[in-house]
Amino acid sequence: MKLLWKRLHPHAVAPTYAHVSDAGADLTLVEGARLWPLQRKDLPVGIAVEPPLGYFYDIRPRSSTLRKRGLLVHQGTIDNGFRGPLFVYVMNLRPWPVTVRPGDRLAQIVMLRSTQPVVEEVEELSETPRGAGGFGSTGLR
């Protein structure tokens, strides 16, 4: 299986796996930015991708991005048929400005199997022990 990618920016870098067993390949920014507290921004990585038939890609944060930099990377789905440019959508959670630079790796791309179930409306759903219990319904411990 291959991760097919197309260069859209002269400084674009191929998605890179840090270790042989990694699920995600790092995405590298091609532009820098200064993000003010609570500011959100799409940061370009300068590539487009083509997932294999039956798969899609998910953009996810690298584990160090929030912990070390205070930047929240919003997860995003890249559908199988999408061939446009990829961006990493980030939000600065620090109370001070944070600067990102070209070459920074804030996110990773993960390939996942895609399924499309038949959508069917029903009058009733099956019963379960949990039922409609939502947040906090199982207690605090």
C-alpha cells in the first residue's frame, strides 16, 4: 500500500514516519505564522494526497504539539475523493503569542479503512443496560 502525495509548494516535504511501527506520518508546514491567544488558523503543508480505494486519511495532532507548544490541532478527515491542498488547523491555547515556522511538524496523517453503511431509519433502537445515559451517567469514579 502507498501514501501517494503531490507537491503543491516548492518547499513541501513528503509525509514522514519517525519509526517503522508508527501509525501516522508527520506533516511539515511550508509557511510560518504568529498565533495570538485563542487565534485559529489553517497552516498549509504544501501537498495533496490520494488515499487507496477503500481508505481515507485523518489529520491528527502530534502528541507533543499541545503539551510542548500549547497549540491545539483540530482533527480533520480527508475523504477518498478529495485532491486539494492539505492544511493543519490549529488554535493557540497559550496566554501569549506562539510562532510557528516553516519546517515545523505539528500534525500527522493516518490512513484508515472506510466503510459506508446503509442508512436506515427505524421506529425503535435496541435496548441496552446504558440506554440513553449520557455524560456523567456512570458516576464520577
